[in-house]
Amino acid sequence: MAWIATKYLLTAAVVVLVSELAKRSDRLGGLIAALPMVTVLTLIWLYLENQPQGKIANHAWYTFWYVVPTLPMFLAFPTLLPRLGFWLTLVACVMLTIVCFAGFAILVRRFGIELL
């Protein structure tokens, strides 16, 4: 139980750190948020929990493919925010990401990559 609590505390601390840095500096907050910290922490947790190398490698592989269709959201968000406000922009960007992901999954399936 202590191990799970430690994982939660460290992972939450990363999110809090990023949000606090973003308050002070847009650029630094963006840079730190763009780093794959959650993925790195997940890889560490999987390794420390003695998961097979194949499972750890698959996690990194699929993370790459799942990140690609999220990228348009980061371009749409600053464009939509002044027009729609925060909450509608957030909903629109989530919907955009879902559409991009579905289209991307169909596209990469032609190359033998199964995301769904």
C-alpha cells in the first residue's frame, strides 16, 4: 500500500509542479509540460514493478502513436480560446482530438499499426 501511495504522491507532485511553473512562465511551463514526464514515470513504475521488457517497450511504442493525433489540439486551443471561452474551447479540443485519433487510427491501420 505504501508503494501505491508513493507512486500517487510523486506523480501528483509532477502535475502540481508543472501547473505552478506555468503560472510563473508560459514558456517554461509549456516546455516542462511537453516533456514526457508522465510516460517516463510510467516506464519507471513498470520497470520497478518487474514488468517484462516487452510490456515496457510496448507502452513507449503506443504512447508515440497516441501522441501524434493530440498535436492539433495544441494549435486549436489558443485559436479558439478568445472566441469560445475556456470550457467550450476545452470541449471542442477534446472532440477534435477524438476525431483526429479516429482518423489517425484508420490511417495507420493501413500500415499494420492497430491503435483501436
